[in-house]
Amino acid sequence: MTESTATFDVRQIGPASIVDIRGDVTSGSEDVLMSAYDAAGNAKSIVLNFSELSYMNSGGIGLLVTLLVRVNRQSQKLLAFGLSDHYRQIFELTRLDEAVGIHDSEQAALRAAGAG
Amino acid sequence: MSDKHETAARTADALPDQQPNQLPDEIGGARDATHWAKAVSRLNVSQVPEGAINLNVTGKRLTSPIQGFGKMWQKTYQVRLPQERVSATDLIATWKQRFPDFWPEGNRFYAPLTGIEPGEVALLNMTLPGRMKLSTGVMVLYADEESFTLMTPQGHMFAGWITFSATEKDGETVAQAQVLMRASDPIFELGLTMGGHKQEDRFWNHTMREVAAHFGEIAVVDTQVVCVDKRRQWSRWSNIWHSSAIRSTVYMLGAPVRAVRARLGGKSTG
């Protein structure tokens, strides 16, 4: 549970940084996620790509809340796409969907980020 | 100990928004699918155990730290046990089964009859400083073999969740309770700054020591407190409308009136 098996790769597209998430997101993913956020730099929007997410527990959701705090502190926007129906339900259940803009595709997320 | 160990006569059901019995394959085949509660709009308590007060749970929405008012905190409490004494999965199985036993006196956790399973709701009767009684609840947000998470509804002291977990490392089983929270409203935020944080630390320190003692260890609790966000969310001040402290107090003050009404009602029908 503490070991991270997730990877977070960062792509820069205009004013947005896309973070491609792969693998299992748990509380053990904190260091790699925060490193990815640091690599995203001063992008106006951080866009999380969940299409290759294979597992997430409540520790992983907690990490996203912590990331949201950092993003808000920098006056950035946090967006997401690629969520399966299951993970959309979890975002609704935990009410993360009220603070994270959820989109159906990368193009839609980038448009919302002003990069489309 | 007996007064806090309530094997409840069944507490609650959540009101599902989605199909209640979806299989993992139908919701994308995620490995974690069965570990999460189904999406709910508002909580519902179908049966209230004897002695429990269902005052601030039915009809309430769940609240994450995003919906809270106060500063955001992450508090971590850990105890270490020899791995040969208990494995991580056995520890969590015991913790789920005997959860109320490990709480401090004066606080009751009315566990669901079906145990700590995703989507189940438990009622809580707490004692706050000044001997104030408070009725609230939690929903099991997530549960697997190595962890479980309880999420709070509107009106709870804090908005957020607590994750109980166990891991094995270097011959030790590390049991952990981690709270991610904001005070729900300005009154609770004031209460936290005026001793509430210390009381919460005492609460979880006691709980962790009891968990260790159950496995025969006198453990020292490692406590880490991190302020994740120093800002208060003033736009959430109106959460006070749902305050379980206010509603519980009003309920307690109304007890004599209810008793008289019940007596009069009993006479007129008897």
C-alpha cells in the first residue's frame, strides 16, 4: 500500500500541462505525483489523464485533494479526462467533481484549459 | 467498555444514485470496484440501534475536505507491532470487527450489523469538551483487506475522511489512522483551535494504543500533524446550518418537553 506502482508523465501543451497517469494510485504515490506537479511548472491548468488508471484506493483520492490545494494556491485550474464510469462515480461520491473540471476527452479538457 | 461496544441492530442504508448491484465488469472492470461505496446523494438510516440518536445523518450529504470551512489538516497516528504477532490483513480484519472497542470511554460507535463494508452507515454519539453530547455518523467510503475509510456527512465536526490501514515493513506491522479534514463550520473551527485538536489527538492516541494492546503490545503512538492548507474557506461559513453541535444541543434542551408530550400522549391513548 505504501509502495507506488503508478507513473505520472507530464506533457506541455500551450498553457496546460497534461499528466498521464498509469497504474495504481495509492497514498504511496505522493512523491511521484508531487514531482510530476513540480515538473508541470507554471502551467495555467493541470490536466489529469486517467485513461490508463488501473486502480485507486481512498489514499489515492486523498492525494488528489492535496494536489487540488496546491493547484488552488497557485491560482491554477485542475481538470481531468479519461475517467471510466466507475471513477466518475468515485469523484461524485467524494465530491471531487465539484472542484475538478471533468471532461470526456483530451480535446475537451484542453479547450477548457484555453489550449484547444 | 461495554457501553461503547454496541453491536448495532443494524443501522443504515445509503440511497443509491446508480444501479446498486453493478458488477466490476459493468463499471469498467476496475480492480477496486467492490471496495468503494456506491454513489449516494443523501444518507438514509433505516434502523436505529437502541440507545443511538439518529439526529444528524438521515438526509445529509457526504462532505469531503473540499466542502469544509476551516484549515485543512492531515493527521497521522501510527503504532508498530511485531509482524510475527499479527499480519496487516489480520490486524485490519480485527480492527473492522472490534472497531468500537478501541474508542475512548464516553464515545459510542454504533457499527452496522453487516460490519464495516463499503456504503454502510454508522451512527456516532460523541462527548465533546464541556460534556456536550453530539450525535452524528459516518459512511464507509472504502474498505479492502488492508484499509478502510470513513467519510463524514454534513454537520459533522469535520468535513473529510479517516483512513485506517496496516502495512508490513522490516518485520513490523504498522497500524495507522490518518485523518484528512477541515472543520465543517466556524464554530467547530473555533473549537478545534481552543483545545479540540488536542482532544482529537488524545482520542486517536488512545485508540491506537488500544489497538496495539489488543495484540499484546504497549505501544508508543507516533503522531504527525501537517497543515495542508492554512486558508479558511469563508464561502463555506453557512455549513453552520447543518451543525450537529447546535442541532444536538437543541435536541437535548427539548428532552423535557418531549418527555411531557410522551406522558400526555400516553395518558390520552391509554
